Amino acid sequence: MNRLFSVNDKVLRRRNLRTVCSEVVLLLASAFLFAMAHPSFLFKNGFGFLAFFVLIPVFAVIRNTSWKLVGAYGFLYGFVYYSIFNYWLTTFHPFAILIVTIIKGAEMLILFFALKAMDSWLGDVLKGRLVHVLQAVIWVAYAYISQGWFAGYPYGSIAYALHAYKILIQVSDLFGIWGLTFMLVLPQAFLGNWAADHFSKTKVSHSEGLWQHILVHRITLCIYVVLLIAQIIYGIVAYSHWSKVQEDKSFKVATVQHNADSWKGGFNTYERNFINLEKMSLEAMLYNPDMVIWSETAFVPSVSWYTTYPYEGNDEGEVFDYLRRIQGLVDDFVKFGSELGLPLLTGNPSSVIKDPNLPPYNEEGEWNKLDYNSVILFDDGMIKQSYLKQHLVPFTEHFPYEKQMPWLYNLLKANDYHWWEKGTESVVFETSNGIKFSTPICYEDVFGDICAEFVENGADLIINMTNDSWSGSEAAERQHMVMAVFRSVENRRTVLRGTNSGMTCLITPEGKIRGEMTPFKMGYKIWDVPVFTGEKNGSTLYTRTIDISAKICVWLSYAALLCGLALVVFRTVRKRKNIVK
């Protein structure tokens, strides 16, 4: 008897090990294919069709596995997925990809627990009929919450894999990427849960066949099919409309892509970049543009600082000689901008005095200033307007936990990360001919709410100023660009991207990408930018209700999980009472 128990126990353990190995393989395969759905090292535009079924194994594993393993699986999935998806972060710093993969692994650990809880706690009560719906709601809530905190990072969200499916993404002007995310995840949760029951070898009895499963859930599936048909019809109508509608204004713009190495600094680099920018801008002037655009931090010395507090000293020393040379370079910029005869929009740090009781420079030549990553509109020999970046890149531009985590703060500082101050205003620029536009800097355009707030404040055009050259990867630049497609559709505004090395392009309100400049190549391009004004076209539902659908999913998720937890506690208490009796 004991011997038989021992043998069966070994068989059980061996079977469990085989099950765990198969689940890990499924998760690794899903993570790899999920990464390939986006622009990657295999295909520059991504295999978007994978997004329609790549999560099925995830939901199957979550239902089939134990509570002890589900958290580890979540961390593994997030870590592997973002290691593949964000492989180009190693170019920036090995520490960067480690931070991102650990954070995303931790976020997906929580997600997997929540998905498991929804299935385990409420599955019996709901008889499985709404579990997949609630799991889709939880996935939307996760996608929203994971981009909303200090280290929020929207890269890799499943909706962005469908950037090429123009008909399907048109609903983004109603619900942002959240409605699309829900419609993508729900059928995969449905099929994943069915597959877990039907193919599981650990269950005594298997579930019904797929057709029977569909019949059991016919009401929710019928509703889903109706929503899908409505999404397609809406997409066809909206796409047709925005493909044909005439712009309200036309804006002729020259973008200059100077393809500079982001890692090189110093006066000689700043001077060489300025000479290249100046040369190509003057060539572009032959086409009579209305404005010239340079990219994020294209001109590095702060024009605002050196024009407000010019260095005119005669002190000796290497530091002071550097200040004189930088001052001369800024003077050259001001002269060039004054003689250009039209607005020059460029990324350029803005600096303000830090301590008004102290001089701008001390005896050692050190600055008494605070720096902002910003965009300036230079016209008529002066800075007419400036925008200060609101959403700083975590860990590299901003780290608010110096006192709570001094060890990490000091480690980041030791790796030469530069802290910027944070802007607070969604600025709308306006040219003399009445063109209103806003300029999300760097990855600010991957956040739907930031761009929607610009448009809500009156922007008729979005100009993204970015510098992804440090990645050395076209895939990284394309991952960034395809997210901008959704900003254009969400707000029904044209997006123009002015970049250092790619992807410089124009995106129309229906989501078409036009005129991509060759990445990692110096050049300039003239654009006739279609401008659609708020006066004639109004604002979209998404612009007016920024992320409301995602917020509803968050509260629904909290409510469902709390109900499930209360049910577990109630059953536990009742069970104990029965045992006592």
C-alpha cells in the first residue's frame, strides 16, 4: 500500500513537472510572438495579425495553473516579452533594459494574479458565462494603470499592433486604444479558458467541444459579434470620410533631419550639428516654407539662458573659455534665426535662475540654473513661445524618490543621467498666419491623454519633436511612430513628426503614414501639412472624455475583484462553521 502510494506520488510529480514545462513553453512562445506582432528585428512593420490570437495560450495557462505558480508565470511572461520587444534598450544602457523588464514583469505578475482571481473566485457563481468578459476588462484596466504611474510605459500595448488595420482602429476617436484592446482580448480569453478545460490532462472530465462551448455562451458572443460588426461599419464610414474630407488650412513646413549621434556632446559637436542644421535649412528655404522644424534638443545650448544671462566675462581657465565659445554659438543661432525670415521651431533646453539671490555663474563658472527639456518657437529675433516637457522619461530624466531610495538615485546619477525639471502647461503655439499647434516632446506622444489635452486646449496640429537616434534601431523608431498613428485617429488631427534620425513622417487623421524619410540619414523634406481645425471639425468623443472608458474598466475591475474576495471570505467562514458543528 505504501509502495503503491509512493509510485503514484512519483507519477503525479512527474506529470506535474511535465505540465509546468509545457506551460512555460506556451508562455515563452506567446511572449515571442507577441513581440513579433509589433515592429521588430524580424519585420519592420510587425506581424499585426498575431495580436488576434497570441494571448490564447496565456489565458489557458492562467486557468490551468496553480495559485503558487501564476505569479511566477506573470513575471516570466512580462520579463521575456519586454526583453524581446525592447531589445534595443541595450543600446541606451544595459541598466535600462533591466529596469524595464523587471518593472513590466512585476506589473504582469499582478495582472496574472488578477486574471486568475477573476476566474477562480467568480467562475462558479457566474457559471463561466462572464469570466472572459471580466478578464478582458481587467486587461484594459492593467494597460491603463501600467502607463499612469511614475514609470508608466505604454510601449507594447496590444492595440498598437493593429496600426496597419485602418478600418478596425477608427473607433479610437470614440474610446482611444481601450475599446480596441477590449475587443482584441475578449475572444482570446474566451478561447483560452475553453482550451484549458478541453485539453487539460490534469482534469478527470473534459469540457464540452468548442461548438457546445459557443452555444453555452451564445448571448455574450452574439453581443460581441454585434459590437464587432458595428466597429467594422463605423470604421468603414469614418475611414471613407476622413480620407476624402478637405483640410481647412494648409501649412508648408520644412523638417530637417540632421542624424546626429546622441551620445556625443561638447562644443565641437554642438557647432557641427548647428552648421548642418543651418545648411539644410537654407537649402529648404528655396521652397518657401512657412516654418522650419528641427528635432528634440537639436540645438543644445540653452538660448533662453544665454540670451537672458549672457556670459561676458574675461575670466581665465578652461571652464570660462568653454562658456565664451558656447555664448558665441548661441549668438550665431540668434543671428541665423533673426535672418531666416520665418519661424524656427526647435528642441532646445530652457533654463531659469535657480536661486535669485545668487549670480547666474559662480566663481568656478558653474551655473545657478534649473533646466527643462523644451521646444522653442524662435521668430523675429526672439523666443516667441516655449513648451516645457510635462512627462519626463523615468530614471533617465526624472527620479522623484531621492529620499526614499537614495541608493538607486545615486546609482542613476553615477551613470550620467541628467535630471530635468517638469513642465506643467499644455502649451498651444500659434503662428502669425493662425496655425495652432502643440509639440509633445520625445515619447509624450505615446500617451493619449497628453495629446488629447493639447487638442482640447485648441491645437489643430500635433508636431512631435523627438530623438530616437540613440537606439540605433529602426524597429525602435517604428514602434514609436506607429503609436502616433493612434494619436492622430483619436483626435482627428494631423500629426507631423520632426525627428533627429527617424521616423520623420506625416500621419493623417484617418491614420495613414505618409512620406517617411529614410532613417539614420541626413536630409530635409518639404511638407504641405493638412490642418483640420476645431472650429470646423469639432473635437472627438475621446478628446472630450479622455480615457473615460479605461477608467470605467478600472472601477469595474476593482468592484469585481472585491466581490470575488468577499465571496471567498464568506465561503471560508461558512466552511469553518460547518466544521465546528
